[in-house]
Amino acid sequence: MISEKLREVKDNIEAAKAKRSFDKAQEVLLIAVTKNHDIYAMREAIDAGITDIGENRIQEAKEKFETLDRDVTWHLIGHLQTNKAKQAVKIFDIIHSVDSLHLAEAVNNAAANIGKIQKVLVQVNLAKEDSKSGIYAEDMEELLYKVDEMPNLQLMGLMCIAPNYEDVEDCRPLFAKMHEIYNRVKEMDFQTANIVYLSMGMTHDYQIAIEEGSNMVRVGTGIFGPRQY
Ligand SMILES: *Cc1c(COP(=O)(O)O)cnc(C)c1O
């Protein structure tokens, strides 16, 4: 039952928040990652209290966006190709995966064309994994300032995906480091950016991510069970 699993995830989120030595009152936004799950599962989750949906692929999201008769916030959490920016800005309230100047420009132009201010996060590849998207931490500040200057983007924070370590505890120092970077970014001198989101944590590591300062977690399997491909 989706509603029971959702209750479990929410309890785990509260327990992880309580373990934090800082920012105990900081809310954590739960994004239900619905990739490879159908519209019925999505409705069930939303009727059980989910307000935010995460999808990876534009085509799948587009079909669901056109079919889903519920009012939710849509998050693009997967890698975005510049040639799909036009479709992405029509669907998504927040794009988590901006990781290059080239992509930021494409999203800014696409948003300008439909008269939208697109909320975005910048994805950081902290562990420098070849297999993952995201900008390296040392190149991040320059991109953040450039995104801040783009008239049709609003920068809202940072996103990261931890490596898939065998022992999930190995993620902890990375999450702590990301939180440190996030706190530093909050102090940067921006024009329009409003840095409020640190998107980190998935099914296997969201409790550790929250303990280390995440305020936005992306949970699929933990709510819907394993994906069928
Ligand atoms: C698929 C995905 C998730 C959710 O993964 P689960 O392990 O099913 O919770 C979270 N974030 C990103 C970027 C994803 O691609």
C-alpha cells in the first residue's frame, strides 16, 4: 500500500530531523519520484498527501503531465539535454539539473519564449564521478553568478546525487560537505537568487542526507516499491 509506505517515509524523515544538531525546525520537502510508475500510482500517492512529483525523462513526464488531473508541483530531477529545454519549461516548476552555462542559457531562452521565470537548482558532482552529471564544486560559483544574472531563471539552491556506496554511511561526509557549500552559497551576494533548497537524498540515503542538512529529498522506491523496466 502506497499510503502505508508513505507514512513510513514521513516517520523516517521526522526521526532524521530530530537527530540533527542544527536547524531542527527546518522543514524537509518530500518529492515522490514517479519515473516508471503509472498514473494510478501517482494519483494514489497524491491522494495520500504527496504535493511534489519528481520525473527524470521529458517524454514520460509530458504524457503524465497531460493526463494527471491533480494539482502538484513538478520537479525535473534527471539530466536535461539542451534540445529538450523548450519542453521542460512547459512542464516543470523546478529543474534540479542545471549544470553548465550552455544548459542554463538554453533553459533561460526557452523560459523567455513562454514568458516564464523558471526556478532552477544547480547540480553539483561533489564526488567527481564520471557517470554522473553535475558541475564540479570548484567551478560552481562562477555558474551560480551567471545563472543569477539570467533574467528568466530564478536560482533556488543546489542538488546532488551521492555515489552508490556499498555502505551508505560513506555518504555522510559528502552530504556534510554539501551542506557546508550550501551555507556558503546562501551568503553569496546575488541579485535575484533565493537560496532555500538543498536537494539531496534518495531511498537508500535520505535519512543520512537529512541528518546532514538536506531539506528536499527525492524518494521513489521507498514509496512505490521497485521500478519495473
Ligand atoms: C530515480 C531517482 C531518484 C529516486 O530513486 P529511489 O532510489 O527510487 O528513491 C532520486 N533522484 C534522482 C536524480 C533519480 O534519478
